[in-house]
Amino acid sequence: MKIGLGLPAIADRAVLLEWAGRADAGSFSTLALLDRLVYDNPEPLVTLSVLAGATERIRLQTEVLLAPLRETPLLAKQAATLDRLSGGRFTLGIGVGGREDDFAVAGVDLATRGRRLDRQMTELFQLWSGKVVGPAPLEGSPEVLFGAFRPAALARVAKFGHGLIAAGAAQWRPRVIETVREQWQAAGRPGQPRIVIQVNATLRTAADEARTNVLAYYGEPYGHQVAAGLLDTPEQLLAAIADAEHAGADELILYNWSTDPNQVTEIAAVIAAG
């Protein structure tokens, strides 16, 4: 099983490049960035393009891009361009989002976001053919993973995607993964869907900063629940890795809510020692 890192909201170029350089030089598989509109985070597609030029090996992933906030032809061109210029290292983690303020600023109806995403996915694959919007992605499309947990959202994995990003509460994660695998088989898709599990992990040297950032991002009262579930000890980190392996995950993304690039080295050391 591969292990990647998620970065929350780092808009400092030097710090981002330090994170990327350390992760790329080590054994981590992916660098992931979240997406919001009304929040002080760097825009993920722009930021990942910077990281693509600063790295050689590591994959680059949105986790997850809020597609309904974007115009589909431009999104198709941006994703295809990043896929090509990164040498095929881009994964489009995609979802609908649910923050009212994001949708209000974008002028998009929150209530129709699911239907909008379904239309967008059909259009994206048409546009990625290269017949209308170029350049075409390297392999027909970037890898597409859906961040999902509701039934309609889970159904998109077998219909449009390559796999699932399973985040959120651990107690319902097994059923979500099982549902996606069942739907994949029922749809006649070959092989198995790719399963990526996401957990929040920041080792104790930076855990206080991480919890502050979690609370700022999620707000009351949910932020306290997320902060309380933050994995901050080597024992918790190794247990999460074992749980993800037991679930048959292909990759575990450790979302780190600290800006300290020393977390890359410290987490790598825990994994190596475990």
C-alpha cells in the first residue's frame, strides 16, 4: 500500500517547495491539496502546476476539486494540461462540496450540484478526446477519483471514475468501500476500483498548530470533532496504516494540518521504524 501526504492551506512558495522536495525525495506516493473558494487556501490546479515543475516522481492530486464551482471546458483544459505537463502524474480527485458560501460566491445553485457534476463528467470525457479542447490527456483522461459517501455520489465511481477517496468517520468507511466495489462489479467494470483512504495526521511536534488550523477550516461545532480525531502519535499513525491495509486500500493519504515541513521527515521516520 502506498502512503501520500495532504497539505491544507500553504500559500507560501518556499514552504510548499520544501514540503514537495522532501516528499519527492522520499518514499511518499502523492501530494494532495484541498479545494475551497471562500477560504485562504491556494487554488489547487495552479498550485499543483508549480509543484509539478518542482518534483520528478511524486503524484499530484486534488482532494477534492469542487467541480460544480467551475466551468467545464476550462476545467477540462486545465486538468489535461496539468496531466501532460506533469508527465501523467496528476490525479483528479473530484466531488460536489457542500459549503453554501462557496456556491454563493460562484453563483451556482447548491441544490443542483449533484446533477451538475453528472453532466460535467460526461462533458469532461468528451472534451478530453482532444477533438474540441486540447491538449488531450496522456492516457485518454487523468486518473479520476471521487470523494464520496452518499449513495448518489458513490454511484459515480463505477459510472465515471477510476476509484474512491474515502474520508470521514472510520465507522462507516468499510460499508462505503464495499458498496463501491459491489457497484463496480455490477457495472461490469474490469478489475477493481482504486481505493484511497484519507485520515488527518500531524505528529505531536506540530499538533497544536494543526488543531488550530482544523478549527479555523471546519468551524463550530464540527471542527472540534475533527480536531479530536487527529492522529498525533506514532502508535496512532501506525494503527491507521494497518487499518487501511486491512481494508484493502491501495493508498493512504495522511492529511497534515501543520505548515511545518519537518513533518515529512518525522512521519517518514515513524513509518520506516514501524
